[in-house]
Amino acid sequence: MVSQNNHLIEDSYAIRAAIEKCIQCGTCSASCPLNNYMDYTPRQVVLMVREGFIHEALKTKTIWLCSTCYLCAVRCPAKINIGEFMTALKRSALKNGYSNNQLYPKLMETYAEYINKYGRISEPRLMIKFSLKTSPFKLLKMIPFSMKLLREGTLSFSLEKIQNIEEIKI
Amino acid sequence: MDRKIGVYICHCGLNIASTVNVQKLTEFAQGLEGVVIARDYPYMCSDPGQELIKKDIKEYGLTNVVVASCSPTMHGPTFQKVCEEAGLNPYMFQMVNIREHVSWVTDDVEKATEKAKLLVAAAVNRVKFHEPLEKIHVPLTQSVLIVGGGITGIEAALKLANSGKKVYLVEREPSIGGRMAQLEKTFPTLDCASCILTPKMVDVASNPNITILAYSEIKEVSGYIGNYKVKVVKKPRYVDENKCIGCGLCATKCPSKVLDEFNMGLSYRKAIYIPFPQAVPRKYTIDRERCLYFTKNICRVCERFCPTKAINFEQKPEEIALEVGAVILATGYDVFDPSVIKRYGYGRYKNVYTGLEVERLTSASGPTNGRIILRDGRTPSTVVIIHCVGSRDENYHVYCSRVCCMYAMKLAHLIKERAPNSTVYELYIDIRAHGKGYEEFYRRVQEEGVIFIRGKAAEITESDNGKLIVTFEDTLLGKVQQIEADMVVLATALEPRKDARELARIFNIPVDKNGFFLERHPKLAPVSTVNRGVFVAGACQGPKDIPDSVAQGAAAAAEALALLSQGVVEAEPVIAEVNKDLCSGCRICISVCPYNATVFDRESKTASVQEVLCQGCGTCVASCPSGARTLRQRGFTDKQIIAEIEAILLKRFVPVEVLITET
Amino acid sequence: MDTSGKALSYYPGCSCSRNGIGRHYGFSSLAVLRALGITVSEIEDWNCCGSNLYRVVDEKGSYLLGARNLAKALEMNLPEILILCPACFLSMNRTLTEILANTKVRNEITKKYSILGSPASSRLRIRHVIDFLVNDIGEEAIKNRVKRRLEGLKIAAYYGCQITRPYSYFDDPEFPTSLEKIISWIGGQPVESPLKTKCCGGMLMLTNEEEVLTVIEKIFNSYVREGAECIVTACPLCHLNLEMARTRLGKRISVDKRLPIIYFTQLVGLSFGIGIDELGISKNIAEHLIEKMVLTATV
Ligand SMILES: Cc1cc2nc3c(=O)[nH]c(=O)nc-3n(C[C@H](O)[C@H](O)[C@H](O)COP(=O)(O)OP(=O)(O)OC[C@H]3O[C@@H](n4cnc5c(N)ncnc54)[C@H](O)[C@@H]3O)c2cc1C
Ligand code: SF4
């Protein structure tokens, strides 16, 4: 069952380890705090990649629900870093225009924009820009909480730029 | 020097021939100086292959033979025998490993063939300087030491004793019996463990050829194959074994209670105790740590009640010296401590048990007389058994412990038998039921209503009402599920004894990467070790069930018998040798020898090598300040080694005598 | 351990810097360290660590982000780097691990930051402030500095996921005990929860709000069940998510409105008698807590 779609997936250590070492025990799936929102369990995603269903794996909701908390990684009996595996899948999906979650890629994009421009981020600005791109109405919902933060003095919109932005470019 | 060398290239089927161009290699060998005949053959080790060499030796009057094939640890002796049978001294032979060193580790045919050529040339160059050597003969002591009195050690002891050999059975605990004595029934036939074990223990006790040294440990070993000198320390029981009749009056009177380790801490015993009713020898032992006399200088109740005056608080450790010809190690296994896998809560949740604990719970002579009663007094209605706890897990042990699937199913059966209304789940990754009758047992347990779910438990939590919530993925459904259980059983791994490395050091044998004793060959010499008079058997060599342990116990006994019945043993002559005329007596070699084989001869004031002790490691040779003519290693002389190296480095396939002067 | 005169570099990261949402974590940590006689030097012109997000766009670039900060710390000759934010801690640890163990990454990185290829780079250590307080400063020094004891106040430590996983080395990845130690040293009674290292959802709060709320609901419930009187956090994002979830979840959880959720360093600071402005703690929370503390020395 060798897939035609192998080019869609990057050849990284985390992916290779998952393909070669997974014993399909399901520890990762049952450890995941977000498992009941996933369309496929993490173990099934590993299996999809192993058996060549790359297209299908990149289309799952699962990969975008991974918050990289690494509970699976420290429990996996095959010592597979499934958090990094999921990150690699996200990367492959993004690169090849797969996405079944509209929000997450937008968040990444916005985050990267800030870094590429300033070398740093500002969470409040990130949230606002991200919301403007996706669902501006959400901003309204955030007002009461933002007021609280403002009162407590934790809200600031200033963002300092690093001196030479070229230093973080390859 | 007139050398007639024969070179034999083996294809090893396709193992070598698919990567090394054997024809080219043979042609090349034929052209080497000194070589009169070079041949290749599909299987050099086969009968016709061997005949080929023999015929050539006679026909061409070969003075030396080079075989290029597999590892010399595999077939070196085979070809040495061929030479010997054809009338050639077996040390006029040299082997080249073109399989492990070449074909298995090289992809490119060109490169592989080139490397093989260099190695063959090196061997041809070297073998020219070989000299005939004679094997050394050592007499054998006709007795055997067995360390560990579990089922394996018991089996070996009985076999040897019944064939007339003297056996010393050293057991660390107060009684022999090992882990099997702790089991209730045994898979797959469900015979009662003590019913089949006790008669054997009694046989051991009554056999005049067997001396049981229980409550004893190995302190020191010296000597060599056929002639080991062993020091055993017999720990004080504070009870005179000759006087104790095992009546048990002392234990009924003893006021000090201790957690019972035989019952895995699920009940109490007294400070003076026998571990279990069928103990052999049936002699009581005082637990010094818990005895009120030793801890608080009071009590001595046992002494007052003992009808035979067997109690002796003054007893001291006793050192016993043994002389034996062979040793069998049968020290078994330890059970993995699952409390390190914190998410399973062993030690934190009271109703999470290990397999061995449940083994005791189900035992008729156990803490609950065989009834399944939890630590909180309830009878469980839902039980989850988790497989592979500590096994097949790179965080703990990578290997499969081989018996857990089966004992987990046995425990499921027993739990259902004793608590008929219970539901029992087995959470497994793969069921390994590889033995005779094992698959049938798996079916039977399934028919009895045990529910098998494929998936490993991720964690256990406790709900408000004290139930255990087991979370796992049912991997066949692809769904994450939870079971609310009253009892969870962890099928824990088998691991090497804590002191396995230490014992291995004492007996001079290696351990494998997991810490079990390393056999000489996994298939062809499973109970032998690199130390030729030391054998290993049972679970100390790797996880094993009782049938396999018993088979290995008997196999080790047969190996020991085969050795002892030779009367004398041959030792390799590839060892160090002192030229007494040149030795200045500086004694440096004596300080470096790891085997204490070099000694100082007071009369001649020179060093001398005890042939049977020398392992031919070469350390002394390298240390000798007056050089290779004084202390040389037979079979690894400077000439031989340099000839070999030169052939490879300088590609100079000519005699190198002129280049080397032994100084 | 004698830590006097010990010098570390300090990497605040975006969140704990003076403009970040976790600035009070930053302020309070520095105040606590100062009180213990430790001064740290902020890495000049540091940049964002990239956390786990930038990697999704550009893996190589994400290592470069970490590398620039590491190189600066080496240039300052302060190879021991103190970090507060778990996401920074994780990603800087990962960068360091990859540079040391992965030749491909190392070659790529040292092209730009050759100092990371020098032997000096083997001295680089990423230290979390919890690790530093527990293992370097230690029980005695902390106890000696306490001016108000918590006297049995039930404190729940919520670690979140990334302090102890997967590159971390100073405590158990699932059942750490370091924060509990600190809590008990200042007189508090640690409250245990099996969820203390379960994920808060992190950035998914922005993309999958409902799912994340359910996860946090469980975390709150487990602490409420144990009778927690205060929750301490060690992560700006956990902190924000807990606070946000508390407002969003509303009546779905039975958490007392006054239940303080603060950074653990703020709690330690209070017990050290440090002023509330310096700790960035709001007046009513501080008063609520101080009420339950016992003065052991003049503040
Ligand atoms: C829970 C459980 C259930 C099992 N159920 C079954 C079953 O139903 N059927 C089955 O076939 N197998 C079963 N097994 C496997 C079985 O226990 C082993 O196959 C068997 O015990 C191996 O025997 P052994 O003699 O090699 O080792 P052991 O039984 O471990 O005996 C070794 C002996 O050596 C002694 N010893 C150790 N070190 C030293 C030392 N340094 N000096 C002196 N003495 C020493 C020990 O005290 C012990 O008496 C089960 C295992 C477990 C854990
Ligand atoms: S925990 Fe590891 S071995 Fe088990 S299914 Fe997940 S990736 Fe595979």
C-alpha cells in the first residue's frame, strides 16, 4: 500500500520514528486531553501515514487539535515524540494547502508576520489582528475580559522591534 | 620457508556470494605468494566442503589452511577439526570473516570484494608464521555448584544427582522453591503449582548426592574450568539446623509481626518464621531486623519454648569452601516495580495490584485463603488486567517478558472462578500465546467470558466513590474508552535480579544489554557461556515460563555432565609464554593480569604463566618492558600480527620476515 | 547550596517582558530573586523564541530564533539562562538539544552563529525559575526569607504542560513536586490534583474555544473538589486561559469568584513581604491572601 502521495509529507525524524517504531498501542490517543474532539485518534493518524494515506492524514481535524502538550510523547512506549509528529504534519499540510481548520493556519500566519517584521510578538495585537482576519465579531466578546486586564495593568499594545531583523533570517 | 597454503572461499549460500564476487576473490587468492590451491564452494562447513579441504591437505601436502567464511566463533573449531583429521596441526589454520565483516555490512559489490581481498591477503600473510601448538589438558573435579534453588536449579540438581554427581545447591532464601512456590496454578494446564513442585523439593532434600546450602550466598570464586574454588557464606538463622524439627511452636509464641514478603506484603508473619508451609529445608529462621531480642534486647520467648533447644542467638556467619568442576547459575528473575509508572497509581491506589500479588490472593495458602478480597475488604465486580506493564516499553524494558500474557489470562480465569459474578477485562497490545496448548488456553479463557480489548491503558484515576477509572483506546474500534473498575491488575515485567551484574562479575561471564546472563550463542549454545565451565539456565538468562525453565535446567545439567564425563578438559594453547632466560623478574606482568594467571617463580626469579588460568588476553605481553622475545603470546606473535597489518596497509603481499626483527 | 554571587542571564520572552501579558510573572520573579540576593542580566535585544507556532511555518527558522538568543547569552559569558515562560523554556531547550545532537541543524545554525559551534556552547544551560529556586536556592534560604507564613492555606499548583515536558529534566514529566515543595516551604498546604500537568489548551483557545473550555472545566473542578483556596500558575498562557475560562464558563463551574489565581512567584513574594506594586498583584487579591497569613517577622 505504498502511497503516491509521499511527497506531500516531509522526511523528518519525528515522522520517520512514528512510521518505523509505533506499536499501535493507543497510549497517545487515550492520553490526549482533546481526543474526544478529534475525527481520528492520534494512533490512527500515525497508522494513516504509515500505510500511505497521506492525503487523508493531512485532512484530519486531529492534527490541528494537537496543542503540543507532549503528554503522549512522555508516555509513548516507543518513545515517539508525537507532539513533534503532529507539528510536522501541520507543516506539511500548510505547505501543500491542506486545511480543514481555517483558523489555525491563519493564526500561524499572523504569528509569523509579527516575528518576521519585529522579531517579537505582542499577544494582544496578535489576537486583534487574528480576529480581524477571521471573525471580527469575536472582538466584541473579548471587550469585557480586556477591560479586566486593562484594570489589572496587564494589557499593553506596545511592541519593541529587535535591532537587526536580518539576524533571524536564514 | 617453504609454505604450501590452501585458501577456501565460502559463499554461505547467498549470504556472502550476493555481495562479494567470490570468483574474483578466488582468482586473487590463487595468485598470492605461497598459495598452492584456492577454491570457492557454496557451503564450506558442509560435509562435502570439509572433505574438499581434507583431500587437498593430503593431495597437495598443505602446510597451512585459510578459510574465508563466517565468524570464527561460529565455525573456527569446525575447520580446525578438519585440519586435525587430515593430519595438520589445527593451529596452522587461519579464518577470515567475510560475512559479518564484509558482506553483511557492505552494499557495494566492488567495495565488498576489495575488502575481502585485503582480508584474505592478510590471513595468507599471517598464516605463514603460524607454528604448531598443542592443546593443554586439565583434570576435572567431579562435582557441580548450582546457584539458585528455583524450579530450574531444582531440575538441574536432580538430574545431576541422579546420574551420580555431587551437587551443592546454594539458595539465598531460607527455603528452595523460587517463584514457582508463590504461584497458585500454572498455565496452560492449570495444575496446582505446589502439587507439582513440592515432590521435587522433597526429592532434593532426600537425595544423598545433593547438599542444600539454603540461606547462603556466593562470596568469591577462583580457579578455572574443572577446578573452581568457591567460598559460600551461610547466613546465621540463629536456629541450629541440626536440632530444629520444624514444629513451629516458636512462631506461634513470637510476639513480633512482620509484613510477609512471600505473600507480597499482603499478610503478616512472625520474626521467627518459615516462608511457607512446604519449605525445604523445614528449618526456622530469625529475622534479625525484627526480632525483639536483637532490636531491643528483650523477649527470647522462642528460646524458652523450643523443645529441642535449637535457638542460638550467638550464631555467626559461616564460611564454607567448595571445590567444583562446573557451575550452573539459575538465579531467576525479579518482578518489575510498577510504582515508577506513576500514572498507574500502584502504591497510591490501594486496589491496584501486581500479578504476583494476585497470585498470592488466589492461593489457597495465601493471605485470604484463595478468596478474592480487596485491600478494602470488598469483592470486586469489575476487574481490569493491564498487559505489558514495564515490558515492550522503551522507557522501561524493551523486551517482551514472555509469560505475562499467559499469566494474565490465568489470573483472569482464577478471578472468574473465585468471584463468578465479576466481569474481567484484559487490555492487551498483542497476545503472545506461543507455547504448546497456549493458544487453546487463550480460547478457553475467552469462552469463559473474559473480555479482551486491544489497547494499552494510558492512565488510572480514582473517582469520588473510590472506583478506579481506566482510560485507554480500544484500538480496534478507534475509540477512547473508560472502564470503572474495582480492581486493576498490572501484568508486570520480569527483569534481571538486582544483583545479577555482581554475580556475573564473580563468575566472570557477561550480561546482555538488558542485564540478563549472556549465553554463548542464542540458538546453538543457549545454556553455555563464554566461561566454559559456567552454565546458565532458566529465567536468569531471559524471561521464561516453567516448561522452558525446566528444559533449560535439564539442558544445563546435561552440559555439565558432558563436561565432567570427559575426565580431563582441553584448554586452548593460545596463551602467553615467558622466555625464562630473558625475563628480568620485574613483575609488571603479574600486576596487570586480570585473571591472576601470571605468578612469580621464586626459584628462578622470573615470571611464569599458569597455563590453565591464562585466557590469552595479551595484557601482560603488551606490558613487558623487555619486549616480545621475553613475553610472547602464542598465536598472536608480533610477527603474525605485523604480517597481517602490513598486508592490509601496504598491500605488500610478500613475506615480511625481513622487515620484522623481534627485539 | 551557596548561590551568593551566582550570575545568570535572563531571557524574559515576549510574554514575561514589560510589554507582555505575563509581565507580572516577570516582575514578581525578579523581585523574589532580588530578595534572595540573586541578580540576573537580561539578554540584550533578545527576540521571540518562536514557541511551537513558528515551527509550523518554518522549522529551520524556528531554530534560528532560539539560536540567536543562545548566542547572545554566550557572548555575555552567562551560559546559564533563566527562563520563566514554559513555552520559551521548551523551545529554547529544544533548540539547544537539536544544536547539540542533530548535525544537520547544527551545521545550518553555526553558519550564522559560529559561537554555538565552539566548545563554549557545551556550557549552555536552560534553567526554569522553579528548577532554580528548588534545586539551587533550596529550602533553607527560602524558609529564612519568609516574613508571612501561609499557615496551612490550601494552595493548588497548576504547572500546565510544557514546564516538565518533553525536554525538561528537573522533575517528573507528569507528577512533578517542585512547586509543592516551594508552597510548603512558605507554609502553605499543597493540594494535589491528577490534572496538574494537563494541558490548558494553549493557543487553541483562539481557534477551538469550546473544546478548550471543556478541558479547563475539568481542571477547575478537580481543584475545587480538593478544596483549593488559591491556584498558583507558572505560565502566562495558562494564567490567561484560566482567567478567561473562568469568565466564559460562568455558572458551569462552581469556582468562588474570589478564588485567587496568581503566579506562584507572586505568592512567594507576598510571603517574603515584598510590596504589592513590585509584585504586580491587585490590592484586593493581596489583601484577601495576606488576611490568611501569619506575620513571622516585621515586613
Ligand atoms: C505472576 C506470575 C505468574 C506466573 N505464572 C506462571 C505459570 O502459571 N506457568 C508458568 O509456566 N510460568 C509462570 N510464571 C513464570 C515462572 O515464575 C518462572 O518461569 C519460573 O519461576 C522460573 O524459575 P527459575 O528457577 O528460573 O527462577 P526463580 O523462580 O526466580 O528461582 C530462582 C531462585 O534463585 C534464588 N537466587 C536468586 N539470586 C540468588 C543468589 N545470588 N544466590 C543464591 N540464590 C539466588 C532465588 O531466591 C530463587 O529461589 C509466572 C511468573 C509470574 C511473575
Ligand atoms: S503511544 Fe506511541 S506506540 Fe502507542 S500508538 Fe501512540 S505513537 Fe504508537
